[in-house]
Amino acid sequence: MRTRNPDFYIKDLRIFYQRDLADIVLVDNSVYSFAFQLDNGIPIVSYYDDPNDEEMLHLKFYLECLASCEDVRIKNRDAF
């Protein structure tokens, strides 16, 4: 479910009712996107065709760290 605003989308992870929110992250360049579940959100810098951009490498490293967490929301609270 997404709530539409003229400027941004708010995504609601509760649509994944068969999954535990402790196991789900939402990666987006807009913090508004995960307003309903802030602790599940991973903010990322927008990409604008910059050959020196390393944001995906940082994200990869962070996601690898999350792989061993029992609850991604706890790690996200500490990180963000």
C-alpha cells in the first residue's frame, strides 16, 4: 500500500503480512518513503550519473551487516 502525496510516496510494509518486519528493510532516497516504519528504512543518497559514486558499495556493506541481525530495526535505530 502506498499513500500518494504530490511530492512523495509513503510506503507501508504491513502489506507483507506474512513476513516479520524484523526481517524487512526499505531502501529509498526519500525518508518520507518509510514514514510508517522508520526503523525499517535505510536512507540512501540519490544517484545522478556520477562515475565516482560509491553509495551502492556502502549499501552493500551495510546490508551484509544486517544479514546476521535478528531484528534489522534495532541495527537501523543505532545506525540512523
